[in-house]
Amino acid sequence: MNNLKLYTKLVFTFFVFTSAFCAQLLAQNLTNSPLILDMVHHNPGEKPYESAYNNPEVIKEMGYNGKVYFLFESPALAINWESVDPDILPKGSKEREWADKKASQIKNMHASCEEQNMAIYAMSDLVLFPKRLIEKYKIEETFGDPNNQLTEKFIRAQINEMFDQFPSLDGLVVRIGETYLHDAPYHQGAIDNKSNPEKTIIPLMQILREEICVNRNKQLIFRTWNAFDRNKIAYMKVSDAVEPHQNLIISIKQCEGDFHRARPFSKLIGQGRHPQIIEVQCAREYEGKGAYPNYIANGVIEGFEEHNRMPEEQINSLHEFIEKRSDIYAGIWTWSRGGGWEGPYIKNEMWCDLNAWVMAQWAKDPSQNEEPVFNRYACERLNLKGSDIVAFRKLCLLSAEAVVRGRNTTHCDMNPWWTRDQGIGWPEPAKDSIAQKRNLEQKDESVAMWKEIVKLSKTIHWYDKETRDYAIGSAEYGCRLYKIYQILVYMSDSEAKGDVKSVKKWIKAYDKAWIAYNKLPELYNSVSTLYTQEYNRHITNNAHYKVNKLRSCN
């Protein structure tokens, strides 16, 4: 009997030790191995995207080792707050019913990730609390201040409830630059002085570091976006003030500001003493959202052409980042789908897939060059061979050149916000005559490149008819859309010069170009939804309204 008790005790001790060791090993793997994360950024306030990348099994096969769930899939919206006060979301209330339903949905999502042994991350806005909490504790004026005693208390309680109620969660991705409440009817969000290191960023990061990284041994990914993403002085203040931790990672978009071409490579990448994960948008919201060929993985990894003019000592690509600061490289985080608002809505994910797959496969071994990874995609995913791989690469590299010239210039001579989502604004002329001359020339170059892209798409021996039709149709989509861009830039130039005759000519060309563009769905049933002349969301001066004014004046 004594031997049996001793044996049982030894087995139990071994089990406890093994379980602890495995948990520690998993934590080390998450922190020491580069993260390769993906997120589908659903349109706020709309039905979530139906995408292959919602499935953890799909993205694991592509090379990812973790999934980031979007803002409205975050446990921040689904915890019950009972550890603080059961009256915040009382049982039987509509708020509690909504939160419990959200919790069930999130747990099902997490379970599918666990089945694939994928790391699970949730993106959350801060500060975000239930409206009833804010009202009950009368913190309407103070809850956006992380230095406030009650705010700090509730942030800590929120973090603990998130990890207690969703134990499979490996980490949080936190942003303070914006707050979306489109799918959060019972919550309220705000942050004070979001770009101030001393008043907001540092104290908030220290709270999160203590609760998540130290107390929980979980990961914190703190986004710089719209808070301290363009100010190197502010970034270094944060870096110097917050003690590094193996679980604390800072997230930075690969370009300066938002996901625009012609913007500089981020000057924050490779700076400071904290691990950095780099955000990459694969279906870019300012560039068609996957509606047409737009290969960005080469530029992100090896450097876009507009970054060639950067000083030699500055980092201008992910490859160079890893060569110079591998000690703080934490991995990549792609948005395979989404960003921005509304359409275009795609029916085929091929162009998103190309960017996401190449980024993920390259990130598994960032010492490799981009081209062989690209060639593997063409071979393994599209079943292309020989000269067709060469033609496909030429098409894709041309798409990157055509996009930057058609939407802007390689010198960023235009306001990058003039066209976005499914709408087109009026393109103001460049700042001086030299820049405007370059602007016009590059619009001509872009259209010529798009015509070449269409030709190339027709020469490639695609795997099946469906892929062929989509490749050609999406190439035509880009060609006809960028023809409209070209015409508008020329029309804007003519109007600025007071050339009435030329304006009339461009109006006729504009009408003709829209007729050709609107015929695309009749010719290719797999093309995405189209840009619309009436779209105004986040567009200051609608291009079509401006054309109609010019039409009536001339």
C-alpha cells in the first residue's frame, strides 16, 4: 500500500512538473519565435467578410502561426464584469444577453484556432467600457485618462476578466489611435491625449505590461497607429521609459502613416529597444481591396521603388530591418482582407492570397529573397510553369509600378487620400510645375503599364477557365479604372490653367471611360463590385460632382 501511495505521488509530481514545463515551453516559443500573424479586418458596421482567411486551418497551411481577431471579435466586448460589480451587466438584461452571445461566438472561434495549435490574439480599442459602468461610477469625463485611479482600476479588472473568461487567449493587440463602436451598442470608448507619451502612452503601456506580460505571462502587442507612429521623438520617449519585456511587442505599419504608396518607409522601424512586429495590408483599402492586380509583397520585403531615394543609413525594407536590427525583429502581421469602409467587394481572393502567402512564407525564413518565394506561389498555388511564371512575375511587378503612378507619383506629388474605398475625389494639381509635369507623365505611364498587364494576363496559360477569366477581368478592371484616374488628373490640370477647350475634351473622355468601366460585369462575371460616382464617405470633394459643375459652366 505504501509503495502504491509513493508511486501515485511520484506520478502526480511528474504530471505537475511536465504540465508546468510544457506551459513554460509554449510561452517561450511564442516569445522567441517570430510571429506570423494574420487578421481579417471586417468593415465596421457591416456583415463580416466571407473569406477563406477566417478559417485558422487555411492560414496555418499558408504559413501563419497565429490569428488576430478583429475589434468586434474581442473579449473586451464579451466579459461579464462580475468581478467588479454584477450590476454592470446584470443577468437578464439586454446588455448581458448581448455580451453572453458575443462570448459564445468568440469561444467557438478560439476553439477552431486551438484545434490548429494556432496562437490566439484579440485586437481591442482602449479605453473601452460598458456604458452602464461609466454611468454608474460617474466617470463620463475621466474614463479616457489612464492616470485616473478608477480608470486604472477598471483597465486592470478588464484585462483579468478577459484572460480568466477566455483562457485560450495568448495575447492582446491594443490600439489607442481610433475607437470604433459600430458593432458595440452597449459600450463607450475614448482616450485622452492619445499622442502624448508622458500623459497617456507610457502610463497605459506600463499598466498593460504589468498585468499582461508580467502577471499573466501573456503577450501585449501595442500598436503605434495614429498615436506615436510618425514621431520619432515620441517613440523614443516611450521606448526609453518603458522597461522591455519578452512579452511586450510594438506594432508598426511598414510605411509612414497609413497604407499608402509613395509614403516613406517608417522611420520608427529598427529604432529603440522593444521588439517590433510589422503590419502589412494585403488588400489595400486605397488601392482596390484586391479588385485588381496589386503586388505589394516584393516592395515591402525588398523595398518599393519610391524608397530608393532614402538616405543610405535609413532602413527602407523588411529585409534591411532584419539585416540591421534582427535583435528587435518580432515578426509580421498581415491583414489578408480588409481596411477602410464599404467596397469594392471582391468575389475572388487571388490577389490578396498572393500577397498574404508570399509574406507568410517569406517570414518563416526572412533570410531568403522574395523572388524564389514568389515563384513557389506561382508554381504551387497557381500551377504555372516555365515562361508562364516569368510572365506572371512581370505582370505582378508591373502592377506595383502602375499603382503608384496612377494613384500618386513615385515622389508623392498628390494628396494620397484623393481616392479610397469605392470612391474617387477631385485630384488637385501637384504643388509646382515640375511636380505636376511628372504627375501627368506618370499617369500616362500607368495606363500604358495597365495595358501591358492586360496583354500579359491573356498570354498566361492559367490552370482553369475560372482563374483565367478572373485574371483577365481583374486586369481590365485596373486598366479601365486607372484610365478614369488619368483623365481626372488631366482635367484638373486643364481647369487649373483655365483651358476651357481642354476641359470639354476631357469631360467627353471621362464619360466614355465610365461607360467602358461600367461594362466590366457584363464581360467578366467574377470581377468585384465597381467604384461609384456618388460615393462620398471620407472624400472631401467628390470628383463626379466637380465634373458636373465644370460641365454646366462650359
